[in-house]
Amino acid sequence: MKTVSLLLMALAAFSCGSDDKETTAFQGRLLKHVTVDANYDDLDEQLDFTYDSRNRIDKIVLAGNVDDTFTYSYNNRDQVTAISKLNGDDLTFEYDNDGRLSKYTEGNLDHEVTYNAATASYEILGNQFVLKENGDILSESGKVYGYDTFNSHALKGPLRDVAGNSYQLTTYIAYYDGIIIMAKDAFNGRNLPGNPNDATNFSFTNSYDYEDYRVGSQYSTYGVNYVYSYEYFDNQ
């Protein structure tokens, strides 16, 4: 839906976990289905999520103008090591000894990732990303994202695992539109400083149920309006 070239400007989220053979208990609801209704029918989409025995994302099935399936693989630290795609190039991810993303491969193209300890930011192809400790995107390419600050809400945002770690950047690489369903709070995009021709303005607001799970979002950009609705699995 959005600019495909942005797929090359992302990183992968990092997280630490226990032995892969264990099953992690989950006290909450995992995201099951996302419906996207736009004011242009060819932009409508459906996304279905399935999970493995550790409640990590196993597959995201996308139905829309271009159908696709994203299948996730992990190492024993629960870091995403690969995302295979039904349509398009598969992705693999490498990490340094500190668990930070150091490289990813898209098809036959290798992309080095540089981490700047002074600014706690990652850079790839000249684009800078700042992350929260759990891997949520705080800013990317001049756009800033907001999140609920209450700890009780930490596990209730879409695309987080059972420990609160984020799938945001790996999913951003595979599917740029995934960024829209990730931020917890409302946010606004602005043009990059010094680039008046870079029209990246957008707005985004959320609505929640009585347990503070997000049930709806409204997103507007370039005269296109999107309405997102979210369904969750009941805790088993």
C-alpha cells in the first residue's frame, strides 16, 4: 500500500527469552485479526495472526490488493532470525554479541546496520531509527511515535510478545504498513526538516475497550482514510 522502497530502511527488533523448548504462560489476549477499511476499496485489507507454542508470532496472512504470508523463525533468545514471504524476497537477520541487529538480508541484498551508542540509534542506508528498550520504534526518518507510559498497558499493544518485546522493526521490514498497527498512542507525522517536498504528513488515533485493549484506529494520509478494527484470541 505505501512506498515499497521504505522496506529497505528498517531494522529488526531484539528480545531475550528462555529455552525454546519451554512453553511460556500468557496472561492476556494475543492479536488475532485486523480489518482495514479504506475510502478506496482497492486499499482494503485483512490480516490474520497465528502463534507458536511460546505465543510468538508464527504467521501473518495478508489478504488485499496483493496477498501475502509472512512466516517467522526465531533463535533460542526469541530474536527473529527470518521472515519468509509468499510474494517477494525472504529476509534473514543477524545479531551481535549484545543482541543488537547487525545485518539483514533481503533476497540477495545484504544490508549492514550501524549502532551509535552515543545516541542509542540504529542507521541503515542513511536512515536513523531510535528504539525503546523493548524494541518499539520511537522515531524513524523524522517521524516520532507515541506510546502509553503506564506499565499495566505494556503487554496490550499489538505485535508484542509475551514478555512485552516488540516485533515492530522486523515486521516493518517485511511489510511497511505494519507500522500503523503498532504504536500505542495517537501520533502525528511531519515533513522531515529541510525537505519541504517530502510529504509525509499523517494522523493516527486509537480507541480501546474497557480492559484497555485497542479495538479501533483511524489513520489518514495523502487524502486516504483508513479505519482499523482489531480482534483478539481469548487467553487459553
